[in-house]
Amino acid sequence: MEIEKDDNNRKEARSKSMRAAQQQPSQEFVVVTGLSGAGKTQAVHCLEDMGFYCVDNMPPALLPQFAELCAHSQGRVPRVAVVMDIRGGYFFADLSGMIETLRTLGFKPRLIFLEATEDTLLRRFKETRRRHPLATRHRTLLDSIRLERRQLQELRASADKIIDTSSTNPRQLKEDIAVLFNERASGRMLVNVLSFGYKYGVPVDADLVFDARFLRNPHYIPEMQQLTGADTQVEQYVMEDPASGEFLRKLEDLLIFTLPLYAAEGKSYLTVAVGCTGGHHRSVVLTRLLGEFLRGQGYEVVLDHRDMKR
């Protein structure tokens, strides 16, 4: 009697979960799997850069509960990716069944399978000196690779997309995954435009650094000393210097030329830093104007005035 009651409770919970999932906005749910050494870690990094909430090495038995948790996030987790592979050992064998369970709950998971040739996998394991998950005292690396390939044949056959990474570098893999989700990786690059003061040190995480200390300094105007580059009076003073406008235009031209090239190389985040003496006036003005320009060009921009309030 107690068993029957528990069974009814589970069925009711599953029914509620299905209704909840159907009521949620369309959610992308991706399962990444494949051969060890084929690039699953790199693939999940690509998905993270595309805005996916990613979990690595989750036991398949937890997949339905995790999917339901994401579905109840009220749209705060619209894109989800989980990596599941042979590292799960005994638990991994149930992945196909758990994916089918997801479908019965109303989810539409996409299965991406990564693979590579034997020679490629052998070379990668030797380069990284990592132990294969199936390695034992009596099994060679090649034996482990072949055993894993046999064990994953059925899962590979059910994959929505198979990606062979044998001759693929990280940038190409990122582009392949971006195309798979109808996105261009270059359009996803985030540009952090940072102002700083040289007296407090050059930002260690900056990719491009420009020095604005040659421009005339509002600090020496008494009524502007307590103001910052966010004030209209200071902006007007700085930009009245003909060198300021020309410097800004040259920065804009340089970035319009270089940003697509950085993006094409797979860079998803770029920090452009402009510094003046204290980071209060000139650098703040220039980064604000530069940020507005880049937004107008379609880039996602974050402004950061590191030293403005010091």
C-alpha cells in the first residue's frame, strides 16, 4: 500500500513537472558527450561564452531534477548545457534513458557528440600526460580508447550533432558550435572599456592600453579639480583640445579594424584601457565617448572607471 502511494506521488510530481516545463519559455538544453580527449571541455567553454549555464560531469540520474530546477527559474536560466561522459563510470550507463526521460517531461534536449581519430586522441593524451578514464594496469592507452569508442557507439548513433575535432583548433571549434546555434562568435565579444590613473598602476588584465596624458589636464583648472570626466563641463574642456578629437578618432579607427580580427581568433572578451595621470578626468571622458561609439557599432560594451572616485 505504501509502495503504491509512493508510486502515485512520483507520477503526480512528474505530471506537475511536465506541465511546468510546458509553461516555461522555450529553453535550450544541451547535453555534451563523446570520447575522452575529443574536446568536451573546450566545447563547454564555448557554450559558456555564448551564455549557457554549464555543469561538468553531472551524473545522468540527476539530469531530470536539474532540468526541472532550471525550468522553474522563471526564465533566468534560458540556456543550459551539461557535460556527461565515461568519467561517470557506473552512473554514465543510464544517460540514454535519462535523455528519454527529459523528453517525456516536455524538454527538448540536444545531444552533441565529440570524437576524434585514434592517432589524434593518442597524441593528445601523451601531450597532456593525463590518465584515460578507462585505463588500468592491464590495459594500454590505445585499448582504453578503443573500448570507450565501442561503449559509446549506441549513444553516438542517437546524437543530434557529431563533431570530429581531429583537425580542429579551439578557434575553429568555437566557430563550429556558434554556427550550430545560429550565432556568430564574433558578434558575442564583450568589450570592456576601462579608464585608469597611471599613478595607481596600469591594469594587469588590459589587452590594449592607451596613454592620454599628453592632452591638456582639467586638474589645473580650480573649478574642475573636484569634478570628473562624467561632468559636462570637464568633457567640453577636454574635447575643446583639437588633439583630443583626433586622438579619439584614431582610437575608433584602430578598434573598428582590430576588434573583428580579435573576434575571428576566438576572443570573447577584450579590455581596452585608456589612462591619464589620476584617472579622474581625461581618461574618463575618452572612455565614455569610446564606449558610446562602440555600442553604436553593435558591440556589447561595459564601462569601468577604475580610479574615478579615488
